[in-house]
Amino acid sequence: MNPLLHRRSVLAAGAALPLATAGPPAWSAARAYDAVVAKPASGRTFAAPAYPSLSAAIAAAPANGTRPFRILITRGIWTEQVVVDKPFVHLIGEDRSGSVINHLAASGLAAPDGRPWGTFRTATLFVRAPDFHAETLTINNAFDGLAEMTKSNGLHSHNGAGPQAVALMMDKGSDRAVVRACDILSYQDTLFPDAGSTLFNRCLITGSYDFIFGGGRAWFEGCEIRSRTRPADPIEGYVTAPSTPIDQPFGFVFKDCRLTKDADVRPGSVFLGRPWRPSSAFPDGRYGDPRYVGAAAFLGCWMDDHIAPEGWTEMWYTGRDGNPRTMLQPEEARFATFGSTGPGAADFGRGRRLSADEAGRITRSVVLG
């Protein structure tokens, strides 16, 4: 564990999930930045080398660094698709809402190579190396899903190549990541923690449809999870769609979070989650892989009235018989709640309600690092 960090750790699947305590880390004021992202015409001077793009600043980081390489992102909209493929890259925004990493891509749109983007290529920011940190900045996918879904010939949520538009993806190679006090914004498939372990602390995450999804381990603490308007196609929304491997005891855990909504989101129209089962190739064909059994838990979370009284719902996958509408029920996954409050809190009709002892087993796995 990195001794420079003041943090807690959640033990998950045999590896530590880094959890930072509230307040700035001890090294924040002790050491200057290693690089600065700034507009060439800004007229500002910095003690560290300045770069015209975030990608250029990341390129200057050591390929096999063993300490944080701290990059200050000054105020501005930095429109680029960014890949973090070096360890210990730390991104620090000058202003949470004013330092914006921005890119526009959606699954059904054409990419520069002429092919559709596909969901897995749309992310504004890809993390593919361990010990990544981000704080006080915005990660935005600028695709306007709300406008698109109101078009008769637009990209619609039920299409495989539709309005999926990822803002942040924790990709293969990511682990022990910390994302603190950041806004992560899109409309569908916003946040994709698909690998390793990540802490999301005091973040805002917005979306409407499967907007936190994937197979990684993620602990959300003190975050706002905001559901956006869905006037059509369909009006139902889904907060999570985990694809957790069966041998991984934790998937997504939300602790002391607030599940909020845009003002016109309808009461009872948003499910806490549904189980995503991706397909894999087998000797007898390609179909939904039974090794993926989604896991998500909400512990002590406040929920507005948009949360459906059932809590959780089913999701389709390709069955072994080739049926593309085989349904995986929430009772077959690992979905649970404990200590919910607010207008949307209920004895949810589906999923498990944890006992205090069961919820405590998760929270007791948080130890001082």
C-alpha cells in the first residue's frame, strides 16, 4: 500500500480497495505539481512544465512510476479522449466544475475510423494502469442522450448500438484507484468500473439507464447518484447493471450515498439495478456466461421517490439455447439493501434485505491502512 496516502481500505476479493478519508491527502500541500495542463495563450506561468493537452501531460509521466505524478488541470474545457496507461498518474482539477475533461462519442455514432464507436470505445477517460487518482474535476461525455431519444430516427436505448456514452471507464490494468470530489456526467452507461478496485468518494454521478455498470469492485461513499429525465424509450431507468464475476464477493457497494433525481423524473420509475450477464464463447456456442452474477448493495442510502417499490428488476441475456431474451432475475443475482431512508425507501419487493449483522460484515471490512 502506498505509504504517502492517508486512507482506509476495503478488502475485496483478496485485494485492497483504497478508501481515502475526508479532507485533502497529506501530500497535497507538501509537493508541487509535476505537470500542468494550461492553454498556451493563458499568460499564466507555473513552476512545473505546462502542456497544451492532458494527453501530452500524461505522456510526460514515467512509464513505470512508483510515486504520484501530479498533473494540475487548470480551468477550461479540455476536449480530447484520454487514456491513462501509466501507474500513479494523479489528476487534480483547479476547479471541480470548471476543469472539464470532455469528449463526445456514443455507441451508434460513427468513429473517426468509419465504424460505429461501440460502447467500449466511447469513454472520455480510460484508466488502464494502477494507483490512479482524480480529484476536483469533471469528466463529461457530451453526447446529448435526452435530445437523441426524442427523435423518431434517433439512437434509442433498446438498440445494441445506441446512445451508450461512457464518461469514465476503469479498464483492464486499473486497480487501487481513487476518484474524489469529481462530477462524472453522461446520460446512458456513464460510469464503467470494469476492472480492479476503485473508491468513489463525494462524487456526483449522473445518468438514466444502466449508468453505473461493469464487473469491477467499486465502493461509493458519500456520493450523489442522480437519475436524469427519461420521457420515452422507455421511461424506466436503471441505476446499476453489474456483471460481477461469481468468484468476486463484492461488486458495487454504495455507503451513505444520496439517490437523487432531476425534477421531472417520475415517481417509482427507476430501479436500483438489474443483472448484466455478458456473453462469452464456449465450445457449443456463444451465450450469456454463467460466471457473471451481478453484485450490488446499498447501505444507509437516502433515496428520493423515483426509486421503484420493487427495488430491482430482471435483465435479458442470450441463453445457451440461443434465445436472446432469456431473463436473469434479480433473485438469481446478489442484490441487497440495508437501512434505506427517504421518500423512495421501502421494503423492496425484490432483492435481499440485509440484516444488521450482514450489513456489518461489509462495513467491518473497512480497516485503517
